[in-house]
Amino acid sequence: MTSSSVSGSKALVEKLIENWLDSASERSYQQVFCQILAATGHRVLHSTRHTGIEFGKDVFTVGPDGVGCAYQLKGNPGKKLTLKQYREEVQEQIIQLVTQPVIFPGFPNEPHRSYLVTNGEFEEEVHRSVDDLNRAGYYSKLELIPRGVLYSQCLDLGLSLWPSEIQDSRKLLEIYLSNPNSQVDIPNLSSILGGILKIEGMRPRFQFKSEFVRAVPSAALLTGISTSGHVEQRNHWAVISAWCMFYVSVIGSADKHGYRIDGSVLHSLNLAYQSIMDELVQLWQEVASRSHMVEGIPITDQVVYRWRYTLLLGLFSVLMLEDERSSVLSEEARTQLESWLTKKHEHAVLWGEGAVPSFYLWLTWLRKYDPTIRPDYQIAQLVRAVLHLNRNGNDHALVGPYVSYEEVTKLRMGLAGVEDDIAWDRESFDGVSHVTESLYHLLVRTNLKQACKGFWPEYSKIMHCSCIPDEAWEYCTVSIKSGVEEARIYPETYLWSDLRADALKSAYDRVPDELLCRPWLVALWWLLVPYRMTPWACAAYIEQVHPGWGHPL
């Protein structure tokens, strides 16, 4: 690549950061600011969700020197914060910040540092007012962090590690400028993050762990900035998708290079986890507060309504399973969500094999919390439906998990253009399945031997496919570069003992340990990339969230 191309790419990145700073609200730059703090040695204790329940300050950290730091964020993009704004909008909070100690678990019990942060600038009168405040000798002194400081910090973290190739820079720009109400372009984001973290294509490996450690916050910064528009629009699924892609990519990179996830890398991942859980909780709060889930005009929303409902079924199942471990929900929200998940979900639709992870995650949750025969019956019903649709000779077989709902809808409505890659529409999906084996193994775990026996004639006529990566870290990529496409057809007769052994078999060497120990992330990864829901990954997942299910007593 020529030096002019590299300089042009850097100029583009600089301009993108400037544009982001000059348009981001407090909510959309908060995630990025926390990642900056983590990269500079801070331990972030709290980052507010901007809901009705807050601690009064936006961010609490413990600095590299062990001193507590409290930050009040103010969104003021492209403008100067005037003295009038300061007095009317933030002065009351600032007075509390500098005059009172911070009471929060893990926060040092000693005088702290106080900061007012904005993505704009401060008028001179504000500087003077703050100087007068600091002269009063209160508990803490206030420091101002304006746009210029944020810009410099972003450049320090991202400029040298972000895409230097024009093609990748274009992908980054496309994500940033995409419709904030749409889904995130996961293939493009995966390609960009893969380049930074050295897991994409034939990228050279990191030579030292310090390079990896520096690359992680850079990738986090890119993730936060590129999805800021989605944050502004409260497009929760898009934000969850992006941070999930970041999290899984970091795990894949660490596994590829043999690095342990600890220190600042682990802290960066914890912040990504918090962003994901905050979005899930806010998504449920939004759904719980509404009488229906229609978006916009009902007559047009019907095209995506049932797809959205099905996705929510999977997402909220993940939220409930993780809440058991970490209590991310309030008691009231937990009760409401449990009630919603246990009702009949007639609006959920099996639009293709890409919808199966949502049903799988929901049934896993239901089997754990509902002591009746209902979960087992529902599992059998789903197995029957998938086997019937994917039987040999069926012209309406479920499309494979590599095909998105958007692609299916475009083709069915005659909206697919020349630019759309729809080669799959000439494929025949009957007699082939990537998900039936995982579902059938779930049924085997219920010990409904007669139901399994009844389904066997159809089950043994289907070719069961899955992609096995050569290296475990490749499981963390959207596209596996080297592996084996495994196809299996079962015989007409099969021993029940062998079938039970198959259902309980999990190949831990095919998925990174750091991913398996985070079942909530595995589940989100399946919702994002459905073809990663393989039988051996499912077995490992069940052992994490529902240990003992299906094992002999």
C-alpha cells in the first residue's frame, strides 16, 4: 500500500472520530469513554444506565494510583457549554460531586477526584466558575475534560490500529453511516475487528502480548463509535450484536495466540458485558411497558413482527438464564419476565433454521424452570415440525441457518435486486438440516424414548450437517477459513444407549474455554450466527446452564 493511501485512510479515521464527537449524545459516548478509562488503567466500578434508578453520577472508577474518580458526563456535541447551561443543567450535580463523599461498593473511602466531561467545549466563564468552586476548599476539586481531550484519547487508542486499508476503511464508514434503525452489518464488523485482533484472513500474528493488550481497547473504541447511531435510536439488538461480536472476537484472538484473558483485557470485556446486559434490561423494560410490540404502522410492521417476536423470545431467555447467575434484573422485572416467558408464544415463527436458536434457548430455560411435562412436550413438537418441514421432497423446507430473515423476505416479496447475493435460492433444502440433530438430542435428554423412536424413520432420512473448525478459535469467527463440513446420515436402526451417548457428547476442544464458561455469550453468538449452534456446542452449553439434564441418576 502506498504512503498516500495510508495517510488518506488515517485522515478518514480522524474525520470519523471528529464527526462522532460532534454528534454523539451523553448516552452514546459513555460506553466509549468507559473503554478509554479502562485502557488508561482505570477500574470502572459503575456506569449508569440512564434509567430511573441512578447513583447520581455517570461513572465511578478507581484510578491507576488507587484514587477514586467520579465523572459527570454532559452531552453538548459541537457546541460550547455556556455559563447559563452550566448553572441550570449541571451545577447542582457538580456541587454534590465535590462536596460529598462517594458511597459505592469498592470505591475508596477517601477524598476522590471529580470530573465534568463533555464532547463540546467550555466557555471561559465556566472555567472561571469552576476555579472559584475549587478555591472554596470543598471535599473534592473539579477538573474539566472537553472535546479536545476526548479526541486526543481516541486518536491515541485507535489511529495506529484501526483499518489502514482503503477497503476496510470503507467498511467502517458504511457501518457508521448505516441506518441506525437497521441491524449492524456483522460480516463487515467481523472483518474490521478481525483485522485489529489478528483473526481475519491471513493476518500476521501478534508477536507480543502487549500488542494484543493494546489492540483490545482499540477494537472496543471502534465498536462503540461505529454503533453510536444505534445507541441514539435505542436499537438494542444492534448494540447487543456489535458488543457480542467484539467480545467473541477478543476471545477468539486470545485463543489463537495462546494469551490468557486478564488485566485490562478482562476489564474491557467486563465493560462490554455490562453494555450488553444494560441493553437487554432496557429492551425488556421497553417491552414490559407496552401493550403490544408493533413498531410504526401495523400494516407494514407485519412483515417483520413475527421475526422480531421470535428474536425477543431468544434474547429474553438469555437474560433470564444469566440473571440466575448475576442478578441483573430487579425483583419486579424478574417476576414480569418469567410470566412473559412462560405464556404461550403464538406469534413466534419458524421462518427458517436461523430461528431455531431462539426456540432452543427458550426451551432450555423452560425445561429448567417449569416442573410440568409442558417443556418436554414443546421440545417434541418442535422436533416434529422441523423434521416434517425438512423431509425429502418438501418444496417448502426450512432455509438453512446461513440465510437471514431479510434475505428470505426479499426473495419472497420479489424485492431482491441484482446487488443481492441470492445464489441460495437455487439450492434445495429438503432432506438436509443443520439444526435437527441438536434438537433431537434435546429430546433424547428428556428421556421420551417412545417419541424419539416414533421420529426416527424421518430423522434417519435427513442429512445432518455441521462445520467443524480446524482450530477452536475459528468458532469465534463469522466465516471459518479452514475446517471440515461434516455430513451424517443415521442408519435405520440405532441403539438407545448409543443415541444417549451422542446426545451427551460435547467436544470441548472445538470451542474456546473462555467462550464455554460464558453460556450467555454462547447463546447470543447463536442468535447472531445461527450456524454455530452445532450439536457438540449445544451439549457443552447444556452442561453449563442445566448440568445433569439427561444424565443417568
